[in-house]
Amino acid sequence: MSPEDEKLLTLARAARGRIGAAQGAAVRDEMGRNYTGATVDLASLRLGALDVAIAQAVASGARGLEAVVVVGGMAPDLSVVTDLGGPGVPVWLCDSRGSVIGEFTS
């Protein structure tokens, strides 16, 4: 991970920790802007942390992705990463301590 990717890790851990969510995620768009999300688990609405972070990016006008970090849980569905970022976007899955437990590419 580059220093910019380490920043995504810090943001994803903070998003998860802020509400005690199962997962936290952070993404960096093509302009270098960062967006975060945490798992939403309500009776009438369930969203993964990565889905929330990508929705934040899209709602802010992002047209591409440079990198993704997900903290906690299982490996994410990469289809949403590919939808916005295309092929080749690096995705890191990390545990709650920040150790990388999986590396993927969209």
C-alpha cells in the first residue's frame, strides 16, 4: 500500500469504529477525493460499507476509482467497484487491526 492507500485504511477503520459497524470502507476517486462508508443494518435497509462509500462518491460526481479499502468481514462484491472504476482498481481487505488479509483487483 502506498501512503495514500494507508490513508484509505485509516478512514475505513474510523468509519467502522465510529458506529461499531461490521465493515468500514473507503474509496479514492479519479480526482484523489476520498469517501467513506460503514455497514447499514436496519430492519428495512441493509447496505454494505463498500456500497455506501461508492454511493457517496457517485453522489459527489466521481467518474472513476483509483483504490478501495474494506475493513472487517468477508471479501466484498467487486461488481460495484468495476461499475464505477472499471477493471484494474486495487482493492484491499483488512482486519480490524489494519492488517491486509486479501488483495483483489476489479
